[in-house]
Amino acid sequence: MIALLRRDLALAVRAGGGFGLALVFFLIVVTLVPFAVGPGQVQLAAIAPGILWLGALLACLLSLDRILALDYEDGALELIATAPLPLEAVAAVKALAHWLTTGLPLVLVAPVLGILLNLPGPGYLWVVVSLAIGTPALSAIGTFGAALTVGLKRGGLLLSLIVLPLYVPTLIFGAEVARRGALGQPLETPLMLLAGITLASVALLPFASAAALRVNLR
Amino acid sequence: MSDHSLRPVSSLWEFANPVRFMALSGKILPFVWVACVACLGVGLVWGFFFTPDDYRQGSTVKIIYLHVPSALMAINAWFMMLVASLIWLIRRHHVSALAARAAAPVGATMTVIALFTGAVWGQPMWGTWWEWDPRLTSFLVLFLFYLGYLALWAAIEDADTAADLTSVLCIVGSVFAVLSRYAVVFWNQGLHQGATFSMDKEENISNVFWYPAVLSMLGFGLLFVALVLVGTRTEIRLRRTRALMARASAE
């Protein structure tokens, strides 16, 4: 498991792995928003938590097909599947590697981008906390979507179509935590619900991903 | 093949045999259609032309005879797909997978009808075509789930792979659809009235509206059954044709 994790991390960080693309995408989304809605500080502050969440979610989405597609193309996935490691563990490790190379950097860069959007003071902490809690769910759900579409030639758009509705609850609770945090309102309920979704996704979805992988590798 | 279908039916699962299914569905389909047309015809005509206008909502209330049944079927169609997917994954009956596939476009259409009639109704009632109300939003999300499911079916060439993957998606999607429903309620408390109908007809609605509404709900239910049966039969025939063509080209 650890060897697989190391391998995935190394492949992602090395040239051609696409590491950092998600961050650049996040930056571009956040840069474009003021052009679209106007530079008013009050207006930007009101939508900043939501934009940060949406940008992180889209950046996550764009990097999903990297999770499995390359391994599937060069045949590595079949070798990994024949290894003694159960496919459920493979799916969990893939999700973890995706989170470490995409989710975690997005969490770390979010407060910096918050400055651009005039995020209110208490919001920084809660944007980071909500993203840190929520992005593992995005990775787990995304791995499931990638496992469903891995055998397809033009799976990219289909992957988004399948995964985006599944992201709805995570986005709602995550953005709600960030929004309430920025306004200084009580946020225990959405925070706990967000954590619940993440824990359930991380615990259960690897089984669904493994089932889909088994079908696709048949 | 023929003496197979002569054996008396000993269990419900025997209808998973395509021959049995075709024979039975072929027999009941005309009755379902007749009952469906009768219920829809009587229910809708009665509802549209022979019920009084509501004292508060005027004649706009009559769209309820389309809105409520289609919304009901939109949810039940997904539920039926979930059951059919489970049966396919557990017992590997092809008819079940094909029925789930046949139900999806019908369910998606019902969702669109519910959203559209809701918008038409909402405009005079709430003064807006669209509002990010929990019920409306959940239906929109449900529609997105239908689209993803249909797209996955369409994208995969191998029939059994497609059936497996869409079944897994249907099960995971059901969990997330329910989650989204509660998340959306949490996110925004809305304008939409509570459910007007319940099986024990209570005080919300008078008998004048109740009977045609029940008839049209029954009609929509039968319409769904009929369309799913037709869709499943078409799929079975398509598969047979393909098998025959493959055999012919092999010879």
C-alpha cells in the first residue's frame, strides 16, 4: 500500500504528472470572477467563500481523470489489480494520493486567494477548515467516478457529468461552513454534516470504486 | 425453448426468463395501455373541464393533474431503477438490467414535466418561474442524476459492462440523491407548499379535486409501466436481432 502511494505521489510530482495544474486552474478561476461580477469589495466579500469552494471543487474535478486513466492506458492498472493488494485498498490509496497532490495544495493556497476576493477576517480559518474536511470526500467521490469511466475513450466530460451531481451535498455543507464562518455565525451543524459525508465517503466509496474497477478490468 | 415456457410458473423469478417475460408482457401490455388511456383520459378531462376553479388559485390549480403525478413518477422511477439494479447485480437477470435502462428516460422525462409544469404554475402563484426552493432544487438535482445515468449507459459499448457500471452508479447515486435532498432542505427553506396529497385523503383537498387527481396519478403510473414494458421488450428484441445477425455472419 505504501509502495503504491509512493509511486503515485512520485508520478504526480514528476514532470508530466500534471501536479500544480489544479492550483493554476484555481488561481485562474479566482482571477476571472471579479472580471465577471465587478470589482466591488462588498460584493466580492459576500461571495468569496462560495467562489473559493466552487473553484477548489472544479480544480479537483479537472484532475480526476489523471487518477486512473494513465495507469489504465499503459497497463499498470492490470498489474496492480493482480497484485495481492485488494482492489478496495488500491482505490483508497488512489484517492489518498489524489488528495495529497490536489486537495491538500488547494487547501493551503485557498487563504492566499481569499485575499484577492476580500474574504472577511474570520473567514480564512473556516475556509481552510471546511476545505480540509471536505476535499477528501471530493477525492473519494472522484475516484469512484474515475473508476466508472476508466475504460472509455472520451470519458472526461462524462466523468464530470457523473461526478458533479454527487458533489452537491459536499458543496452545500462545505460552502455553508465557509460562509457562516466568514459572517461569524454558528456553524457546528454544517461542519458536523460535512465531516459525516467525508467520513462515510472515505469509508464506503472505495468498495464501490473497486466494484467498478473489477467490471472495467474484466 | 417452447416446452420451457409450458412449465407452470412456480416462482416470480421465472419471469426473469426473457421468453417468459416476453410472453407475459405481450399479453398484459394491451390491457395496461387501455387502462392507462382510460385513467388519463377520464382523470385529465374531468380535472381540466369539470372541476370548479379554486377560490384562491383560480384555474391555475388545474395543472396539478399533470404536476403531481409526474413528480410522483419521477421519484418512483428512480426507486424502480434502484430495485432493478440490485436484482441485476445480485441475481444477474438480464431482463432486470434492461428494465432499469428502459425506466431511465421515462423517469427523466417525468422530471422535466414536473419541473416545467411547476414553473408554469409557479409564475402566477409565486410571481416567479424559478426559485431556489428545496423541492425545485432537489428535482433539478434528480434530473442531473438521470442525465449522468443515461450518459453512462450510452457511452459504454459492451452491454453487460454497461449494465454493471450503471447499476453501481444507480446505487451510489441513490444514496447521494437522498443526501442532496436533505442538504438542499438545510441550505434553503422554501416557498413550495407541503404535500397536499396523502393516501388517507385529509382536509387539504376536497373530493372534487381528489378523485380526478387520483385517476390521473393512476394513469401516469400505468403509463410508466406501459412505457417501461415497451422499452424492455424493444431492448430484448434488439438483442435477439443482434444475436441472430452475429450467428448469420458467423456461418
